[in-house]
Amino acid sequence: MAEGLAPVGVMDSGVGGLSVLAEIQRLLPNESLLYVADSGHVPYGEKSPDYIRQRLRHIAGFFREQGAKAMVLACNTATVAAVADLRELYPDWPLVGMEPAVKPAAAATRSGVVGVLATTGTLQSAKFAALLDRFASDVQVITRPCPGLVECIEAGDLASPVLRQLLAGYVQPLLEAGCDTLILGCTHYPFLRPLLAQMVPADVAIIDTGAAVARQLQRLLAVRGLLAEGPAQPTRFWSSADPATLKKILPLLWHKSDCVQSFPL
């Protein structure tokens, strides 16, 4: 297969990375995409960095077997734990990771108070601390770990009373502290935008990094002459959990696909 025609591999701990996959497809409609939901090991936020690095090595190897010309880590926690390790293993393979949108949030805030909704793993990382030091020294950043949200979204729950109460418990203290900008620091959380819009004032900015990741992928492929001219092949999906679960949730978060397969554990 010519390199430009080769697919791009996108992974997440579960279905959250579908929010990034959508941005990639929107910006790069000619690219063929592969998606691995590591749902048999979700959530990553409570796992050790060593555990996550082993999972990412496994998934990267799978993508390379599939002929992927690049890999996107559509997961903040996976990026923190494993992207440096993968770049050392595969120095010539384009790798794109995620990071919370601290820089644009710091630029957007008018009150000087920014709230961050993220997993425990992301918030405790040295990389996140470095982002705060670099871009948020002049603003107050209030962080909220959000256990339970990923599990709800993985189950296809985007609007139940239980989810609404859980999310409100995380968001309300941020609003009371004066936050006018919210960072969605997990790729699962953009699927909660409609619910968030009912909870926060209209002038509160809600920021995620899916579009920025798609632009970075475009840059890396362009520099290497790897951009596809199309037409794209249908997106293929794999899950390390029961593939029937992924097939059930895809119509809710993506679109119906018959190309859902199991992923070797």
C-alpha cells in the first residue's frame, strides 16, 4: 500500500476518542481511519503509568500490523503516561497526543478563573503541572477530578438524572468560584456538552482540544508527504471488551457501523 493511502490509527481507553475521531474526519475527509477502544481496560484515569504504557505498546503494535502511517492518542491520560515512550520506540512514526487546553483557556477567561474537568491521572501528572506553570501563571485554575463520568458515557448514558446529578456536583463549585471558562480535560467529556450547556451560563466558554489534535495530525502528515487524496475507506473499529457493546453505542456517539471487531487482549 502506498504510504499516503495507508490509514491513521486512533485509540482511546474507550469511546471518548470518538469525539476526536469526528474532528479528524471533518478536517481530513480523505483519510482512512482505524479506531481502537481499549474498553476492556477502561478507565485509564485510575491505572498506573506502567500499566498504561504496556497497553499503549500493545495497541501501537496492532496499528503498525494494520499498516497505519500515524497514530493518534485520543486520550489525555494515555498521552501523559505513554506518548514519550512510544516516540522513543518509533522515532520516525508520526504520533499525536492530547493535552488539556490550558493555553486557550487562559487566553479566553475574562474573570481570571478557569475550571478543569479531568480524570485523576491527568490532574496528577507532571505534564499537567508544567502546562499550568507555562500558560496559567496569571490566572487561577481550579481542578476537579470527575470519577464516574467516563463510566456513564461508556454505558451510553448522556442525560440520565444520575449523570446530571454527578456532573452538577463537579461543575457547580467551579461556577461558584467564578469560573467563566471550563476545560474538558478528557476526550469523553465533549459528549456531555449538551448537558453542560443546560448547567452553565451562556457566557461560560467550554473548551476541548479535539480540533487542535486534528490540525496537528494534518501538519505532521503534510510535512511527510503522507496526506491522502482519497477516497477514504470506511472507518474500522475494534474493542478490547465485548465488541457488541461498542456496536450498540456507536449509533449514539458516531454513526452505525458494521465494521466492529474484537481486539486481542
